[in-house]
Amino acid sequence: MTPIPEADTPLRKKDVPYELPQLDSTEPMVLVTFMLPYKLQVGSKGEFKLIASYSNPTMLFASLENYRKNKQFNFLWVGGVVTEQPLTDEQRIQAIALFKSKNQYPVFFTHDEILLYF
């Protein structure tokens, strides 16, 4: 593999060091991923529980969840959640309340709907 030559471009001058911008941890942010790192599980009495579901990329989800738990960044995490069947309005309200406790907002897909994206 041939390395990319260092060259001046409109966005980067080779003699100027590039620095990543610093994020303000108090600034509210919206983070959007394809899936949230939790899935809904129905309990024995019909109530929902959130179960950690760190699918790929595992390190990304684990790192972001750690930032959330330690309150290192202020973000609302938006992403998909797959359900076997469409949820009723009451079930959606219950599920959204659970995700809200983790600063997450679910976008619901049924199993059949999510297959359209693969």
C-alpha cells in the first residue's frame, strides 16, 4: 500500500499541525446511532426491562455508555430498538420512559421492518 503523500490542501496545510476541536462537556449534544445499546425485554408481568445489548461496534457503545454514566458529556442518544411486534401506544410510553432514564430516545422498528435495512 502506497502512503498518501503529505500535501497542502484547502483544508489542511502540511506545515500547520492539526488539533482536534475540544468538546464542551456541558454543551447539550444529540448523538444518533443506528441502534441503541439496550434492548427491551418483557418481564413475567408484562412490564419492560432494559437489557444491555452491546452489539458492534462494542467499544463505541461501551465508551459512550461510560461517558453517560460518569456524566462526562451531556447528550441525548437517539437510535433504533427492535421489537418482535408493533408496540401499543401504552407500551411505547412505558418503553420511552425507561430509555429516558438513560438519556436515550428510541426509534422503534419491528423485526420485519429492520430487515428492510439489511
